[in-house]
Amino acid sequence: MTTPFKIIIVDDHAIVRHGVRLLLSAQPDLQVVGESRDGKELLELCRALSPDVILLDLSLDDRNGIDLIKRLSKNFPDVRVLVFSALEEKNYAVRALKAGAWGFVSKEQVATDLINAIRVVRQGQKYISPTTSQFLANWLVDADQTPPHMSLSEREFQTFQSIAAGLKTAEIAEKMNISVKTVSMYRQRAMVKIGLRNNSELIAYAIKNNLTLESKVPAELD
């Protein structure tokens, strides 16, 4: 008999974790061994349970999802991270893969794609959905089709999103554990790369391209 693939589900919504657990419970080759609501709890579970795969939502309260993927890849190299997220796939799948994830499944397609994605990952292969495959193909064939925000570094992108969410410079600095001066530098770099002049344009761009995160209403605009 094949040894069940041990899985930890990571999402800050209990109802989502429960739904995914029910979906996977019908599969004899898959075993949910733990659930976590945040990054800190996840790291503790990884040490205790030695999972084979982590189903990770990128939108956690206590940590940036991409940074968490990098930490997991470094500290637990044998664990395969499979992202399942409501964030728009074309904006986040490539970033997740570059950070060390083994695949990206949209929450809209969880019922149809998640089990297949887990089994692909179990075989030691990256799971690339048709949506991501098409985006990557367009990117390789014609760089002009690539959205400007895809050229941002991870720190620039985090700063960009935080500004779009209405956080002030000091709040962003605390959140990212960097100086206010460094936040301003990342903001300026992001503005130049995307071709924006002020925070009003940045917020409008973020909304147009579905790059906003759940947060408070934007505060001061330039």
C-alpha cells in the first residue's frame, strides 16, 4: 500500500481549512495531518509533523506569503509548498514559483484542480496550470505583453501593495522590518518601473490590475 502523502493546510479562515480537509479526506493516498491559521503556527507544525506538502494561502495576517515560501524552502527543503489562493493567478503564480513554491492553484478551481495538483507535486514535478502556462508563453514570446508590475522585485512589490492598501510609510517600515528611508527608496523604484507619478496613480493601477489586498481604506494620497 502506498504511504499517504502528509499534508498541512494553511489558511486564516477556519471554514476554508475545513472545506479543503473534507475534499482531501476522500482520497486514500492523501492525509491531512495538521492545520494552521498563520505562519508562526505553521513553522511549529512543520518541525513537529514533517509534512510532505503544505497547502498555503498567500494572504496570512502575520507574514507575507512569498517571504514565508522562501523561509520554508530554506528551512524545510524536503517539504513541497503548493499555493492555493484567491489572489489573481497571473499576478502571483510566477512570484510564488520563483520563491520556491511547487505550484499555484486558484481557489476558484480548488474543487477541480487541487487533488490533481497535489499528485503532480508528489511525483516531483511542478504544477503549472493552463492559465500560468499561457501567461509564461506570452511573456517568453513577447515581453511587451508582460505587465509593468511584474518587473518589480519582491520588496518593491510589497511596498507597492502596502501603499495601495493605505498604509503610511512608518507603518510599512514596521511591517517589513526596514527603515522609513528604505521604504521610500522601494516606492520610488516601483513608481519609475511602472511609470507612475504619485500614490493616487499607484492606487488606481493596483485596483485596475487586481493587485489590492484586504486592508483599511487608503489614507493620504499624493
